[in-house]
Amino acid sequence: MHTLRRGLLAGVLASLVLTMFDFVTNGAPGNGLPPVLRWFGITVADPAISHWAGFFLLVVLGAVWGLIFGALQRDKLISAGRALLTGMVLGVLWWLIFELVLTNILNHASSPFSLSFGRFLSSFPLDVLFGVLLGAIFIQWHARQACAAADPGIVPSQGRNDGMETLECLMRSFWILLR
């Protein structure tokens, strides 16, 4: 259950970063968000509503991919390399399903796998970054839990956090992950 929750939150945060990049990379601000609606054949006439709807749909899709990521981890202590690799694979899968296949099918392309080099460069790096961020955010929360399990006395409490406790906990988590 905890891995699903961590996966969900990691998916939401990673999709917020992806949304931020989609907002600023496609010419005018927000032009990268309405194509998210077109992945599912949704068309909204009002541009403001289509930007907001694309934003929320992208966050919901990121949450779903985060849940899938959390389910793949299966409540065991994982290494940072495994989490990043799993996240990267999910990012490539995201690109393959949404950016390549669904976009081509709904645009009535001759092949579901037709792709121009420019479209590849504008979508693939961002989607792989989404997957790597998914793994990185998840492993940070997983390391925090491992630190709490290793020595509950050094996890910063609610009211007292002088910075040294956090640094000590992060260093201990780092060494646990390297083992």
C-alpha cells in the first residue's frame, strides 16, 4: 500500500514537471497541453478550457503511471538503479503509447509508427525525463522510509528539524542504497 501511495505521489509530481515543460516548449505558452486531449479524441473549442483540461488530464495520466510504477516495485527495498531504469522504461512506454501510437491513429496517419525526426526530438526526451523523474522521486521517498526503519531516532520530528538530522538521515539512506 505504501509503494502505491509513493508511486501515486511520484507520478503526480513528475507529471507536473512534464506539464511545465509542455507549457513552455511548444511555441506560445500552453500550446503543448491541448494535444494531450487529442490523444483520446477529445476536442474543446475554447482554448483556455482546452489548456486547463489538457493540464488536468496529463496530471491524471501521470498519477496512473505512478500507480503502475508503485505496483511494479512490490513493497521491497529497491536500488536506485532499478528505480531509475524502471522509470526510464515507463517513460519510453509513455512515449510509445501516447506520443507515437495514439497520436498517429487519431491523426489518421498511414502507419501507427510514422514519425518525423523533429517530432521525435520534441517528445522523446521529455517523456524519458518524466520516467526518470518518476523513479528518482520514488527512490527518494523509499530511501526516507529505509532511513526511518534503520534508525527511527534520527528521522526529523514534526516540530524539530535543525538540518543536521535531515543531513544525517539522507547520508544514512544513501549508504543503505549503495549496499
